[in-house]
Amino acid sequence: MKIAIIGTGYVGLVSGVCFSDFGHNVVCVDKDSNKIDTLKRGDVPIYEPGLDTLMLKNVEAGRLNFTMDLEGALDGAEAVFIAVGTPTRRGDGHADLTYVMAAAEEIATVAKNYIVVVTKSTVPVGTNRKVKQTVAKANPNLEFDVASNPEFLREGAAIDDFMKPDRVVVGVQSERAAEVMKEVYRPLYLRDFPVVTTGLESAEMIKYAANAFLAAKITFINEIAALCEKVGADVKQVANGIGLDNRIGNKFLHAGPGFGGSCFPKDTRALARIGQEYAVPMQITETVIEVNEEIKRGMIDKLLGLCGGTFNGKTVAVLGVTFKPNTDDMREAPALTIVPALIGGGAKVRVCDPQGYREGAELLPGVRWVEDAYKAANNTDLVVLLTEWNEFRALDLKRLANKMNTPHMADLRNIYSARDAKRAGFAAYGSIGRGGFG
Ligand code: NAD
């Protein structure tokens, strides 16, 4: 089966590589000539563990190609996946559908035979119908169907998530499209992974409802953490105590500096906006967005507390700036709020991140990049542990403290404990939702 994918970002590239590994013949298309050149050279333009090896394997097997030529990519393809970005539209929180609609028009202009136009991008309810109208208008003679196939992969674990998904969601309107989608995902059907087949609108809603629910779960524990700090409880113990209840589950109960990333912020905003449009306010989601902003602001106060009330004249080491470990993605990362606040307050900032430099160099002007945590900590007044890369999970705290001017630590991922920090010689330690000192 031949498949075309439009967009070679985190979702498009991972999908393309994994579909080719299923045995399909895949052509990935992007408008960005740099990305296509990089991919043709055999390099991966993003950091995603395991992607380079799997990509190379399938390129060598002749099942995976990269091009800017959509017409050639669609020749003989039975399905084309739209996997372009849907960022927040400036001003109103709505998902910006410019790229999706442009891709739909382009498909219509060059497609010649029956094809299923599959939207993998996260799009508001009603978008697949708009895609259908757009294609039909631009090429009234084209035989085609649309399908909604939202993606649930997590950056940093994307290949596993794609190959062993909790479920695949397929929204279709016709038997013919359902058959094509079944063929696309045949290896997963054969291995009994759940495939949820729905109408277009339900598939679109599932994606937003899932992300809003997860964002709410994180925000809930973050809010509980703030209260734990005041009442003398330990949020790690609380999360463990509630997470063992099967109805709650222990995932997504790690308190931290507020959610960021490429999906939760924009998808919660988009869901809130959809609710407003249909006069069904998404009050829980709206509150989640607000509380998350407060949680993020609260982090600055926490750091100020550990810096004696002012950042002025302080030198601060920030460990981890990507929005989570095992990715180079910086979209809406907490670091983009915290680092400018430190610099704006007069601090000198050193940053260390295993993969953050490529994107972060431009996004975090004025910081000094250093290659390891100990160098970053040298002569500093505060170390902020912001992203829980493995590299930062087993630091020699004594060595770290010894390097510092004033050994203070803000552990915003609760990796260490007040006891560890005290033993290592830290004079102050703060974390999330647990006792600190100093
Ligand atoms: P991205 O920004 O990394 O990649 C989008 C790519 O599409 C870019 O390379 C861009 O050049 C290309 N593109 C845009 N318009 C094009 C066109 N007309 N023709 C060819 N190429 C075009 O985006 P992403 O993170 O992969 O996200 C894509 C979609 O998947 C979004 O809707 C997102 O919400 C959703 N999603 C993302 C994740 C994630 O973890 N990143 C997870 C699930 C769902």
C-alpha cells in the first residue's frame, strides 16, 4: 500500500517512519526544503529517541522517501495524511487551520485517483467536514473520502507510542474509507490493539477531550501540591496514595512547574474556544488554563524566595530547558517563562540541556550554554532543576554544592529530597509540594 504524509514534524515524520516499518510504501512531503534536504541525507531534523535508526532501516529497504513534490507523492497513494501544525491562532485561542486547509487545497489540485484524505493534525470539531468541502470545491471531479485519525504519541516515546498505542482512533463516513484505514493499520489490528471507529466529530472530540483531561490531571496535582506545601503534607506521598486507586491511576500525578509543550497549552485553549463558539463553556478546561498560569507564576516566587528576594546580581544555573526530557522541543516550555524572568530580574543565567541548544539558542537570548551540570553550577547562587533528563537524576549533590557560591537548589521536578540536599551541603532547598529548608 502506498501512503503519502504531508508535514515531517514530530508527528508526520514519526508516522511516516512507523508506517514504512509496517511494510507500507511511504512518501513524506514537506514544504521546508531544509528539512527535506536533511532527511534525504539520512539525518533526522528533530531529536526523538530511536527515530534515526528506524528511519535509516526503512530508507535502505526502499519503503521510505522524502520529497517536496506532492504530485509525485500522491501518484498511486491510497491515503494521504495531513500532519501539519495547528498552533494557536493569534488573539483568540482558536486553532490556526491555515496549514491544514492549504494542504487540503494542494491535495485537491494534484490528486488524480481515489484517495482518502486523513487528518492527523489535532483539529477542532467540524474541520474534517471543512477539509471535505475544500477538496470537493477545488477539484469537483476527484473521487475521495475524508478520515479523522488524531495522533496520541508523546514526544520522547513517540515510536513506542505509535507502534504499541493504547488505541487508534479512526473517524470515517464511508465503508470504503474504513477499509483503507483498516489496511493502513493492519499490523495493529493483527496484534489486537484497540481501534476505535467513530464518526468524524467524535474522533475530533476524542483528541481534545483526552488532552484536556490530562492537562486537568496535571493541574489538579499541581494545585494539591501548593496546598501540601502550606499544610505540611508531601505531594509525592499524596500522589502515591491517590494514584493506587484504580479509578484514579498513578500516571500524570507528578507535581511540577506547570504544563507546557507543543500540545496541552494550545489544545486546552482550542477546546475552551470551541466551547465558547457553541455556547457550552468548557469551565473546567478554562480553569485549568488559568490555574496553570498561576502555577507557572508561582515558580518565579519560589525562585525569588531561594535567592533572598531578588535575582539582581545572582548567577543561576538552569538544568533542562526543553518542555520535557528526551525531546528537543521547546514549544511553550516552562523555561521560556522562567529564564526571561531570571534575566529580567538581573540574574546571569547558565543553561545546560542535552538537546535544547538547537532551538533554545534563539529562544533564550542572553544565557550561557554549558555542557554539564557541574560546570553550570560553578560559582552560582542557585541551581534550578527544570527538566528531569536522566543526566540530572543522579547528580553528585555534594560535588554540585561544593562548586556553588551559595548552595541553593530549586528542584522543580521533585527528583531529590530536602534530606539529600541537606546532607550534600546545600544551605537551601525548595521543591514542589513538599517541605524544604533555607
Ligand atoms: P511540526 O510543527 O513539528 O511539523 C509540521 C510540519 O508541517 C513542518 O515541518 C512544516 O514545514 C510542515 N508543513 C506545513 N504546511 C505544509 C504543507 N502545506 N505542505 C507540506 N508541509 C507542510 O508539528 P507537529 O508537532 O508534528 O504537530 C503536527 C500536528 O500533530 C499538530 O496538529 C499537533 O497538535 C498534532 N500532534 C502533535 C503531537 C506532538 O507531540 N508534537 C502529538 C499529537 C498530535
